[in-house]
Amino acid sequence: MMTIQKSNSLSSSNGGRRLRDAVSPPIERTANGAERRSGYVILLLGSLLGSGVPVIHMMGKGVGAIAKSSGGFFFVWTLLALGVTAVFSLILSARGLWSLRRGQPR
């Protein structure tokens, strides 16, 4: 969901290269660190950031204008889907970290 939202943001503005360069390495580390503490921590932090994206976007002044534009429905739907997915990922990564802490098999 983050890639769809990011491509939507990039298509309506210029820039974003530095953010993409900063986000790509943690995603690769998460894929390589499956079922490790570091992978769960990176997922947890990414989920926290992802759950804040809809809040930050909805607090802006131009949200009403964006929602009424031609791609407004897709923009708002993507934000809501990103928020739900991020919260779900946050719960699962916290649960994974908790199970590693207690030493229980998943």
C-alpha cells in the first residue's frame, strides 16, 4: 500500500527521491531478517510510520480539494487502506516480538 500511496504522491508533486532512497534499505533488511528480532523491530517502526501517513495527510489544508479532484477517491481510499494495513502489521510485529521474548515457537 505504501508503494501505491508513494506513486500517487510523486505523480502529483515533484521530488521524493531522497525518501525512496531512505525507505528502500529497511524494506530489504526486513525481507532478509524474517523471524529475527531486527526484522520485527524494522517492521514495527515501519508500521508506526505507515499508520501516521493517513493522519498527516488528512490534517492538511488541501485535502478537501484533493478529495474532490479526479483522483480523489483513489487517494482517500489508498490512505485508509494504508492506515488499516499498517495498524494490522503493527499488531503482528508486536506479537512476533512478544513471542520471541518469551521464547515460544510461533
